[in-house]
Amino acid sequence: MSTFVHFLLLLCFCLFSLLSVHSLTLPSDIAALQAFKSSIKPITIPSYSCLASWNFTSDPCSVPHITHFTCGLYCTTNRVIQLTLDPAGYSGTLSPLISKLTQLTILDLSDNNFHGPIPSLSSLTNLQFLSLRSNSFSGAVPPSITTLKSLQFLDLAYNSLTGSLPNSMNSLTSLTRLDLSFNKLVGSLPKLPPNLLVLAVKANSLSGPLYKSSFDDLTQLEVVELSQNSLSGTLQAWFFLLPSLQQVNLSNNSFTSVQISKPTNPNSDLIAVDLGFNKIEGYLPINFSAYPLLSSLTLSYNRLRGPIPSEFGNKKSLKRLFLDGNFLNGSPPAGFFSGGASVSGSLGDNCFENCPVSSQLCLKSQKPTSICRQVYGGKPRS
Ligand SMILES: *[C@@H]1O[C@H](CO)[C@@H](O)[C@H](O)[C@H]1NC(C)=O
Ligand SMILES: *[C@@H]1O[C@H](CO)[C@@H](O)[C@H](O)[C@H]1NC(C)=O
Ligand SMILES: *[C@@H]1O[C@H](CO)[C@@H](O)[C@H](O)[C@H]1NC(C)=O
Ligand SMILES: *[C@@H]1O[C@H](CO)[C@@H](O)[C@H](O)[C@H]1NC(C)=O
């Protein structure tokens, strides 16, 4: 053999041993990481950042990480299981090859500037935590996301996502926290994941009523944050009977009426309700006073009329009550103003006849008599 062939063999051997020493990570994971990094504009990768340390002359999963791959990912032996980027302001798209990192349990790209669509993640069957919060993703919430049976935490808030929510959301059987707030989502809520504790779709363009079918079986739901949408119609009695509810914010929507039953669960944990800035007509729902822990109730800027039921005046749990901007009349319950009273809030901008100006509840003045006369047909009811 010629020396040249010898040389080639030696070279091959050297390269091979180099690779076998250094290559621990599954090659398809390395390829996925390379594609991930090359979809990000180099100019947006600061020298101090995690991604700057991703230098593929080293093996991503080999420890120790002294100069290369110092942060942003975690491995178990040869597979990448976490991709948790620092908020360095990375700008680019999310490579569809991310779907090759099939052992990922955590994918967190929050507080960066990723844009374009969210690619299919359906092969990431081990994914438990997905946060793309505070980026610039656009397009739809990919329906493929609903196949992620291990997903417990999904945060896509503060992006520019459009369209309606995927229909099969309820197949996300492990999901306990869902935050899609501050996007541009439309339509009504689909049937929701059955084990949700926290539902937040604040500041979107959801419309139509809330349907019981969306919330069926959500026996663990504690927090509902759907303020700043265009939800409308009647909020029906089933809603506040969801057995684990604690905090509800439906303010800044277009609901026109609410039905509130007494709690069926005597240990109801409902503590805070905000229904402000809707178009709710009718009387102040007396049954709110039957919720034993209710501490904060806001119904500001609706179209409520009639008096405040005296039950609210004796309600010890009540600490904050905002009823300003309605057409409530009569005299507020004396209990609000007695020595030991500890209710704060506002009763201003209503049609109350005897709101003691010495109370901070009455600081904001009442509506002009002319307006109240119009509403009550010239005969104020008390
Ligand atoms: C990657 O690391 C190698 C060896 O340490 C170095 O020569 C090279 O400049 C690095 N590349 C980048 C882009 O930093
Ligand atoms: C409900 O949401 C509105 C608007 O998003 C916010 O201003 C308000 O403070 C919230 N209410 C409570 C009780 O936190
Ligand atoms: C809620 O709606 C009112 C009236 O439309 C508006 O003045 C207020 O700024 C809104 N609040 C939020 C937090 O959007
Ligand atoms: C209060 O709740 C009871 C059932 O718990 C219901 O029958 C009644 O109609 C409710 N009252 C109002 C004013 O909604």
C-alpha cells in the first residue's frame, strides 16, 4: 500500500477515535440542537449567553461543561431532557427539528423573541413543561400539542397567536396549568383539560357565552382568569358551582346577566370574584353572600339596580367590595359602617340615597338624581 493510503487509514482512525471519545449524545439530538441554534440570528446571541457557549466541536451531553454548553440544556447520559434558554433576547424561528428531541421533559424559551409558527411538537411525548411565554410566535396553537399526554404546564402567554383553540384540548389529561393570556385568540373555549387547576386566557378576543360543556368534569379548577375578552350572554348557575373554584376574574367582557346559586359545596373555597366592566343587568346576586369565604367581590361598572341585600352587611368574610358605577339604590347595609366594619372598596357612582360621606366606601359621589330618576322611572325604589 502507498503511504498515501496509510495516511488516509490513519486519518480515518483518528477521526473515528476522536468521535467515539467525544460523541456521547445521540446524533439525532445533536442534529436537532444544531438546527435549533442555526434558526436563531447570530447577531441576537450575546457572547455571555447560553447559546453562545453551544459550540459543536464539543459533545453537548459530555460533562464537565467548562467552556462549551455551559447552560441551556440538561441531559441524561446521551439524551437531551431539558432545553431551558436564558432570556437573552434571542430572535429567530423555532426549528421543526426540535421534534427530534423526543426525551425532552422541559422546553422553556420564555422571554425571548422567537417568531413564526410553533412547529409540531407531537413527538415530544415526554414533555411535561412547555413555556414559550413572552415571545412573538404567530399562527395557531398547533392542534398537535393536544397529543402531549404528559404535559402538565403549558404557557404560551404574551405572543401573537391567532385562531381558535384546538378542539381536542381535553385530551391533555395531565395538564394542570394553562396560560394563553395576551394573544389574539378568537371563538369560544373548547372542552377543557379535565385536571386543570388554573385556566388563564386573559386579554384575547374570545367571544360567545361560557358553555357548561367546556367545563364539564373540571372538578379541580381553582383559578379562572378570562378578563379582557368579548365573552357575552348569561353566566349560568353551573359556573360558580364548580366545586374547587377560588378566584374568578371575568372583568372587561360583555356578559349581560349572571345566575348565582347558593354553593352546593358547604366548604366552598371561593374567595375572590371580579365581574367588573360587563353589561350585567338585574339585582346584585344575593347568593354571593352564601359563599362562606368570599372576601373580595367586584361588580363595578355594570347595570345593576335595586338595593344591596342586608345579608352582605353581616358578612364577616367580606373585606373588599367594589360596586361602583351601577344604579344600585336604597341605603347600603348599616353593617358596612358600624364600628367594627372592615370592608373597603367603593359604592360610589350609584343611586344610593344614604351613603355616609364619612365612610371611604362613599368617597366617590353618587350619580345625579336626574339619571337615577330616568332609570327608576321617576320613582326611586328602596
Ligand atoms: C468552538 O471551539 C473551538 C475549540 O475550542 C474553537 O476553536 C472555535 O473558535 C469555537 N467556535 C466558536 C464559534 O466559538
Ligand atoms: C381582574 O382583571 C382586571 C383586568 O385584567 C384587573 O384590572 C383586575 O385588577 C382584576 N381583578 C382582581 C380582583 O384581581
Ligand atoms: C376595562 O374596560 C373599561 C371600559 O371599557 C376600560 O376603561 C378599562 O381600561 C378596561 N380595563 C382593562 C384592564 O382593560
Ligand atoms: C339562590 O340560590 C338558590 C339555590 O341555591 C336558588 O333557588 C335561588 O333562585 C337563588 N336566588 C337568586 C336570586 O338567584
